[in-house]
Amino acid sequence: MACGVDFGTSNSTVGWVRPGQPTLLALEDGKTTLPSMLFFNAEEESVSYGRAALTEYMDGYEGRLMRSLKSILGTGLMSAQTEVAGQSLSFQTILSTFINELKARAETSAGIGFDAAVLGRPVHFVDDDPKADQLAQDTLAGIARDAGFRHIEFQFEPIAAAFDYEQTLDRETLTLIVDIGGGTSDFSLLRLSPERAKAAERHADILAWGGVHIGGTDFDRALSLSALMPLLGYKTLLKSGAEMPSSYYFNLATWHTINFVYTRRVMSDLQDLFRDAQEREKLDRLFKLIARRAGHWLATQAEAAKIALSDTSEHLLVLERIEEGLTHTLQRSVFENAIGGLIGRIETAVTDVLRNAGVTADQVDTVYFTGGASGVPLLRSQIGACLPNARHVEGDRFGSIGTGLAIDAARRFA
Ligand SMILES: Nc1ncnc2c1ncn2[C@@H]1O[C@H](COP(=O)(O)OP(=O)(O)OP(=O)(O)O)[C@@H](O)[C@H]1O
Ligand SMILES: [Mg+2]
């Protein structure tokens, strides 16, 4: 019994190919995505997952919200202990807790147990460090094995997406898959066709792949640093003329380091800095945010603004939790400026993939966009502009990887 598992930085899915039935399994309230989040509720001494985790955190329960755990794979943090609702746990244990839950929900939904899986992986878990990258994959494999998968294979996420898209084709195409997720941007260039789809061995059809460690959470971070953190004193001056140290703001703007700011040490350093600050009212907001443990709330506001700005040109932020009556209007142009450099790096990665394949940009006839962050219009238009003859196809932004992994699992474990 083999499934495909897309453990994402932001959302996870599990697919299982069955004739006449949808491939993706329902994981939370009938929905096929389980947001990759846990909330350790200190008041109820319970753990919740997905949307329910975010709701409990937003409702103000005491406890700890964990997100973006995939970003920690392959880093030294993985084995570090962290304080979670009164107990000390390793990130590895926390990640295991999530993967166990994901598997259990998929099995409940399917009505069977899975003992084999194709797990998705980004082209690079870690950029420019093959050893750390291998460690990331090995760690994930170990966690999956402990969760009860006896046979485990890995597939690049952008190749899985291609298998999903291929099901819809009636002729051959040369397609560039562009998967912009929460943590990484991944690409693959493949020859796809209904005929080729029947072959078990696809090596010859995969011309190149590539990726870069930039995704929607980096867009959140860039937006937060350019538009929100300045409201809390980022880039303001001390009486000495020096700038406020940036590390607190960097940590607060990054999903998986928000909790680093909630220590006594940071609080006492900030109190020292306050005496020396030129714009104390901004630091007052920062104190309030820390006292209320509202870092994830603020990051959620940045993410919501980013998503809204995919459809509108401005978005009103209501920032009551850091100052009564505080609002801030964000323009799409501010967001686009903030992520300009990141998009440039994504474009370079696309160009590299074409070069590695020995294919010129005008030969690509289709570009297939998937991943939540491919919703950013500037990103689609900039990548589209690199591929003059390609028609644009928008896939199931949150489902195509999990579906493709399930197709791959059905073939490999047949
Ligand atoms: N309409 C939208 N416009 C822009 N960004 C969006 C939109 N909808 C979702 N996102 C962003 O997409 C990201 C999540 O996408 P997705 O679920 O594809 O990632 P993932 O698969 O979990 O991550 P990865 O594949 O990198 O591990 C989040 O950063 C989210 O804020
Ligand atoms: Mg993904």
C-alpha cells in the first residue's frame, strides 16, 4: 500500500491513486492540505495540528506555535532542544510528531495502512552544501521509517508536479515546471506526453532540474523587514548615532526563529537599548509584542498581506496587538520592491536549469506554475518574460506535488 507524501514548508498533502476516486486524501475537515504547523497548548496540555493549531494560537491560548519545520532539516538546529509548553523537546521529535500525525490522518481518510511511500523533496534542502542536503534527506527518511513506512523512496518535488500535469496532456510538450512553495523554488524541464507517461523509467525525459532556497516565507520576511519591523524600531537610531541591532528584527521576521526573541536575555538587552533609543515609542510596540508573545501573529499579518496583494493593489493592516488603533496601509509596489532581489535570484535559477539542459529559452513551449507562492503576479510575469514562446499553465497550486508523488508511488511500488 503506497502513497505519495508532500511534506511542505507551509502545507502538506498525501496522495493515493485509486481508480475513479480523487487522489488527494482529506486531512483536515475534508480539506486535502494539512498546514505544516503544530501548536503545543500549555493550558490544555494538548497538541493540535494544521488550521486548528493556528486557531488555538490566534485565540490566545498559552503555548507554542511551530511552523516552517522543513526549513530546519539539514541544519544544526535539528538536534537542538527547545522549550515547548513546559517541556524540553528536540526539533527532531517535534517533526516526528507532525509526520506521525500526517500519516495517521491519511490512513484514517484512506481506510487502510500505508507501508510504502514516495516522499517529495526539494531539489536542494540546503543550498550549496551537499553534505547538509544529504543529512536533511536522511533525517526525513529516518522520521518516516519511525512513523511506520517500511519502503521509502524520494522524488524531486518539481518532477512530481510534472507527472500530475502530464495526465492532462494530449500531445508532447517541452515543459518547464516552476514550483514556488513556502521554503523553496524548484524547477524541472521535461518532455511530457501521454505516450511517455506509460513508461516506468523516465530518466531520458528529464532534461534538467534545479532549485534555490527561496519561497513564500522569504517573501513574508522581506515584506516584514521592509514594512512592519520599522514600526517596531528596526533601522531607528540610538543616541550614539548607531542603528538598533538588527538581529531581533531578523529573528522576528523569520517564521522558525520567532521564539528566539522570547528570552529574558533579549528582554534585558532591549531594556538597555531602550534607554539609548531615539524613537522609544517604536520600542514600546516591540516590548508589547514580546510580552504578548505575538510574533507569529505579526508574521501571519505579513503573510496575509502578501496573499491579499496578489489580488489587490493595497492592503490595510490592523495592528491592534502592538498599539491600540494602529493601522498601516501596504501598497503592492512596496511588496514588489521588497522581493525584487529574491525574484532576481529565482530567475537566475531558471536560466541555470535551461543552460544545464542545453535548451534555449525559446524552445520551451509550456511553463507550468504550481506552489502557493506562484500566486505572486510579478513572479509569474518575470519568469514568463524569460520564456518568449511558452504558454502559461496554472496547476493546482497546493495539490499537484502530492498528486504527482502518488502517481510515482503507484508506478514504483506496483
Ligand atoms: N495567493 C497567494 N499569493 C502569494 N502567495 C501565496 C498565495 N497563497 C499562498 N501563498 C504562499 O504560498 C506558500 C505556501 O505554498 P505551498 O503550500 O506550495 O508551500 P509548501 O509546499 O508547503 O512549501 P515547499 O514546497 O517550499 O516546502 C506560503 O508562503 C503562502 O503564504
Ligand atoms: Mg511544495
